[in-house]
Amino acid sequence: MFQEKWKEKYFFCEVNGKPVCLICSQAVAVQKEYNIKRHYDIHAEKYDKYTGQLRTEKANDLASALKKKQAMFTKRAGTDEAVKASYLIANEIAAASKPFSEGEFVKKCMVKAAELVCPEKKTAFATLDESTDVNDVSQLGLFIRGIDESLNITEEFVELVPMTDTTASNDIYASLIGALDRLEVDWSRASTLPHRGAVLKRFFELRSEISQFMKDKGKPVTELDDPEWVRDLAFMVDVTEHLNMLNTKMQGRNKVVTDYYDCIRAFEMKLDLWATQLSQANQTNFPSLKSVYTTRDKAIMDKYKEKIVGLQNEFQNRFQVFSKLEKEFSLFRSPFTASATDVPEELQMELIELQCNTPLKDKFATVTVDLFYQNLGPTFPKMIGFASKILSMFGTTYLCEQAFSVMNINKSNLRSRLTHRHLNESGNGSKTGS
């Protein structure tokens, strides 16, 4: 049973039989004080300062604000049947990954049909989709990547969580915990939490034509006649092309995190090579730059070398977590060549047994690394646990970007009356259709 004292003690209220946080609007699945306190602890640093009458007033203010938020998503006048029909249509549209603007067209057709077939029901059809407009609210996209007992990888969309207040790290963490609690997910075993050129190249290739066109229009672009500016543009085209190639390699679903690590490591080695080549005025891997600059002036090449060095530093900072996991990745990829003295003690005995198992060594040479670990069996529980940790790691934000692409198409300027439930239907629809 919900206790009224929790309102001031933990800033919680009861909504439809469930305890809901007044701070972040997240519901807690289990109505026990321990679970509610654990959720409040996320916000405690910011809200423990309220005591006595100030705490009472703050709790009432938050409760009032929550009621206003809930009112934003209540339906206007209309029958329950009309609202249900609206949701069913929205679900069909989402499942087909169609823009929700098509719902307006469907509604018009149904109203026209009702005028002829059942004119007395025309009003009911006209009230389809009469939910209130929603404001632009930041959406937190949640995905789970998991491993079953057979080490099969599954990537699933969880939900889109509206961030109606701030989007600081504590708010995101609170929303994540709330979503997992609602699904009753045992997240104590989670391994990681993933923390978003062709046009440019075409512009570069057509720069002479564009320059002439703008001159004919009486609006000359002086930069296109500036050798230094064009040279910088050429360098940017080449760098962007290299980054696009890396991005393409890192797209796709159900990849292992070590695949992404290999791509990043290879690119960092390329950056090192390019910096050395540019310091020697060698433009071999920068064809656009080479096409507009043949003087081989070392001072100018050093400028571009420094840009590459800057990009190296960015990559090292951005992917420093990979460096921390390098030893684990190496063991995962090459268990038969790893030294038992270099791995965690709890894995040493099983690793030696594995390295002396000829059938498994032969299997390793014939299957992909993720499938190999499915063949270990119950005699290697610690190695299986280690492999599960690596296999469950997200390597990129590709899935999240894919989901938001669908969301942005569906929630367009043509249709602003989308509740967060509609957006979650959209996310599930994109998963179904992918």
C-alpha cells in the first residue's frame, strides 16, 4: 500500500495504483519503500536541502506540476471507441513505418465514407485522433542488448522516455532506472551503458561551375577564387571522405564490440600514417588536396599535419574506454594465444583447459568468434561469463540513430498531436520492419 508520508519523504505520489516520482515522473514497479527510496537517492543531492515547511511546499508544487503534465496528454471530447480506433490506426501506421501525417488522410476518408454509409456516426469518426497537442520534449531512446544462456545476441527497443525537465546525467540515469524497473528487468548484471560528405565532395568538384554561375548572377563568391580557401576546402573534403568510410564500416546491427574496436584502431593507425606523410609533403591519401596543390610547401603541409594530429587527440579522448578494455578484447578475440599469467585469476584455470582442448581449437578456426563461445558448454562457466560481458556491449549508437530517424519522420510539422505512447509505437514499428 502507498503511504502518504512518502510524498514529502521521497517526493512520490500514487497514480493509478502505482508510485510515481514527482521529480522525474517515472513510475516504480514495486510498491515498497526500499525501491522508492532507491529511486529517490538519485535525486537526493538536489532535493535533501528542502526541509520542514519548505519540503511540504516543494512536494505540493511538484504534485501540481505533475498533474499539469498529465493533463497535456488527456483526450478531448470524444467517445472511448473513437480514441481506441485512433490508437489502432496509429499502430498500423507505425508498424508500416509510415509518416503519421497519413493518419489525417485516413481520417478524412473515413469521415467521407461515414457521410454516405452511416451519417448518424459522422461525429464519432470526426473525433478520431482528438488528443491534445504536445510540446517539443527531449526523448531518451532506450535499447537493450542482451545474451541468453546459449550466447545468442538480442538487441531490443525498450521505449522512448520523455525528458520533460532537464537532461543532466542524473535525470537520464533516473529515467533509465525507471524504465528498467517498469519492465522488472534485472539490471544488476548489466555490462555497459552506451553514452549521434557526398554533398561536400560534389560541391568541391563543381566549384568552378558554381563560381561562374554566381558571377553571372552578380553575386560572386570570392572564396572560390582564393587558392588558400580552396586548398583548405580540398583538405576538408578528403578528411570527410575518410570519416564517411569509417562511419559506413561501423553501421549495422548485431555486431560485436571488438569489430568496432578494430575499425577505430585501424583508423587511428591511418591517422598516424597520414600525419607522417603530410610532414613529408606527401599527399598520397589526400587526392582532392593533391589536385589543387602541387607545390609541396612543407610549411603549408605542416598546417594540415597539425589538423590530423588534432583529430588523433579527439579520437583518443572519445574512445579512451576502448583502451581500458584492450586486454579483455584481446583475450576475447584470441583465447588460444593469450598468456594465462596476463588474464584475471578467475579465468586462468579455464583458459589453460581451453587452450589444451584440440576439438575447440579446431572449432575456433572455422567459425566466427561470437559463435565459437556458444560451443564451450557448461565446463567453462567463467569463460562463458566473460564472453557474455563482451558480447552484450553496444559498440555504436547506430540503433538509437535509426530509431530517431523514424521518429523524426513520423513526428513532423504536418502532425504535432503525437503523445509519447504514439512515439513508442513508432519505435516498435521500426524494429518490426527492420
